[in-house]
Amino acid sequence: MALPDKNDTKIVAIVGPKGGVGKTTISANLAIALSKLGKNVIAVDLDLGASNLHTLFGIRETKASLDDFVLNKITNLPDIVMNTDVNNLRIICGGNIPGIANLHYNKKLKLIRNLSQLKSDFVLLDLGAGASSNVVDFLIIAQDGVLVTTPEVPSLLNAYSFIKTLIFRRLALHFKQIEQKELIELLDKARDFESYPKLKTMEGLIEAVRSINVAAANSIRNFLTNYKPIVVVNRARSEKDADTGKVLQNLMNQYLSIKSSIILSVHEDTAVGIAVTKLKPVLLAAPRSLFAKDIEMIAQVLVR
Amino acid sequence: MAFPVIIYSADKSRGGILHKILKRNGLSTLWENQLSQTQAAVLTHHPEIFIADIKNALKNEIVFLANICLKLQGAFLIVIGGSVDINTFEKQVSELVLENNLRLTDPLSPELIVSKVKEVLSLREKPLQAQQTDLEIDLKQFLKL
Ligand SMILES: Nc1ncnc2c1ncn2[C@@H]1O[C@H](COP(=O)(O)OP(=O)(O)OP(=O)(O)O)[C@@H](O)[C@H]1O
Ligand SMILES: [Mg+2]
């Protein structure tokens, strides 16, 4: 996939392999936190077919949305960028036409290209749950990823598997590009690591790759060194809950050789539910809440 | 000994509580209640985190603190106090300082401060090899690792 021209925009993807973990709540409020730091922000609702980002901003009527783009009613994505009541913050509302979730590949490519050309300090992508191509295809243009999980085991498992899937996808892409069949086969074996225990860790896999192609091994290492996923443990009720992120960090370090993951947590907070009933983002309804302070912390990490 | 965390609080009880709870959490913390000593401490220790309690602070106290903040060299700043104090502070500091800080309005929440301090410190160090927890064992079993 040819990457479009770079500009100074930082695209941040908010993902969460499990549904309902708080991706949209975090996206909306993170967008506000960044705009409060003086950054221009566009929040994009990419939960195709199940969009609700605009409701968190209290926007009842979406004058224009991704539907219009998908149905070719408009050709330029910037034409559906809407202003919000918050300074510096704009939004692209999601589409709701049935079937939009099965976006045709060429359409999706066009959308991805248009997204990458948006001009703003930050573009936040609120993606749908899961690890389908409708989520991961958009990650190729993101410089930063915020992976949202909750402290519960199922969500943590999903989070780990999601990261692993992403890495394997990257490797597969790279191996296909350099057209080395042996490496592609090796990757299949690593997926079935129970039968090939030496490939259980990324270190093992890198060693096996090195014996076939040194340059490929180096470029995997290089990719992993620069990979700094931000993991947010949302709805933490205690310090123990918040620390579950460290366990995930250890597993990623030990088995996937990701050395620089960033772990943050967000408190469970009644202010969130109250804000929703007021149709106001938490950062505006309760700027001093624990939730708000945690979100500001994520914003600080992103602007660094 | 270098202190990664420095607190300025002229208020004996607020400063005392914060100092105690941070220390209890294993965070090596220095508490100063005078401005000149605070400035000296910041210059000597180059802390990772500077906590400035500006509750009921006078205007020139805030100006002094804002100047200290300019010497922080990338340290994370946590400002605590009433909303009026914080507004005054915001007007004093340059945008440079504003990029790397968190402002917490009263009521004082030592727990939140501890958790943020830990977060900032862990962001600045390499991932630590924690001991195997029950959760880790569970996750490994599910992932067949
Ligand atoms: N920190 C929190 N404290 C309390 N409630 C929260 C918190 N974070 C999210 N919630 C609540 O959890 C619910 C799900 O949140 P949200 O819609 O943001 O999740 P999502 O991951 O976007 O879901 P989906 O997968 O359906 O897109 C909402 O009711 C929200 O108010
Ligand atoms: Mg959502």
C-alpha cells in the first residue's frame, strides 16, 4: 500500500479489541484535553456502522457524516469536518448506513488516503472494537496507537492478542514485499508455536529469521525498538487494577520483545455516567474529576 | 542522595501529608517549605517531578515558583491548590512550562498524586521485570505461553 505524503499531522488511533471498554469516551475527552493544550484536533468517528462519538459532544444532528463520503455525495473529506463548541476541536461524524461496515476495499483506501491528508496538529481515530480489517487497515497511517483495555482478564487477553496480531501482520507484509517464501512459512509456524516451541518468543523468531535473512531480522528488531504502544487500563477501581497494565507490559516485553510500551490508567469514575446523561463530555462537565486528570495525563504523553 | 521528587508546600499539614504518603509508597521525596531552599533543591537534585502546592499563595510567591518552574529542565510539574491560586499561576507561567504538567484543584487527593507520580516515574524508566503475579500466571495459561 503506497503511503500518502507526510505532513505535520499526528494521527492517533484509539483501539480496543474488546467492545465497551471505553474507546469512544476516551477519544472524545482526549480530543478535548489536547485542544486545551492549544493543539488543533480533529476527532474522527471510524466505528463504521455503530457511530456514537458525536453524541458524547451533545451533537444531535449530524449535518454531514462519513456516509456522505462513502456514498460519494461529497468528494473531499475536509468538507464534512464539523466545528464543535470546544475551541480548536473539530469532528468528523461516523456513518450509520447499513453495510458501511463492509466498506469496499477501494473506498476504504480512498478514505484512508483522505484521512492521512487532513491538516491539524492531531487527528484522533475512534475505531470499532475487534481486530478486523476495518480496524487494522486504518492503523497504517497512525503514528501513535492508544490501546484501551479494562483490568479484567478477557480484555487483557484481547489486548495482548491484538498487539501480537498487529506485529505479525507487519511482518507478513514485510516478508511479502521482499518476496521470501521461507520467511512467510516461518511466520506460519510461529503462529502455531505450540508445535514449534522455539518460535514461542519474538527472540526465537528473530533468531530463526536471522538464519535465513540477516537484513530482515535487523529490520524486525528495528521496528520493535521503535514501537511504543500506549496501553490504557480504563475503569481502574484500585491500584491493583491499574497495575494490571504492568503485567501486560511484562508479557509484551518477554514474548513480543516490545521494550518501550507506555502504560497509563484511567479511574472508574461516576463523573463519566453523569456526563453522559447531560450529553456533555466529562472534561467539560467535570473538569476536576479523577477521570479528567487521567485523560489529561494521556494528552501530556501524546504531545511529548 | 538525589531526590526524584521534590515538594514545595508552605503549609505544614498539606506538605506533611503529601511527604509522608509519597515516602510510604517508596518514593524518595524531599519536602521544602521555603522558596529559596526549594530553588536550591531543584537546582541540586534535578528532580523528575516537582510538586508545587500554591494553596493561598501570595502573588510574589507564585511568581517565584513560576521562575523555579522555568529551571525544571523537563521535569514533570504537578501544581496543587485552590482554583483561584491555579488561575493566578497559569497567568504567570509561560507556555513552555504548561506543556509538561498537571494541575490538580483542591480538595487535595494524596492518592491521585501518588498514582500520577508513579505513572510519571515509570514512564521515564525502562519496563521493570515485575515478579510473576497470579494475573500473569493466568494470562500465560490462557495464551499458552
Ligand atoms: N472510566 C470510566 N468510568 C466509568 N464509566 C466508564 C468509564 N469509561 C467508560 N465508561 C462507560 O462505559 C461504557 C462504554 O464506553 P464506550 O462507549 O466509550 O466504549 P467503547 O469501547 O467505545 O464501546 P464500543 O466498543 O461499543 O465502541 C459507557 O457507558 C461509558 O460511559
Ligand atoms: Mg465506541
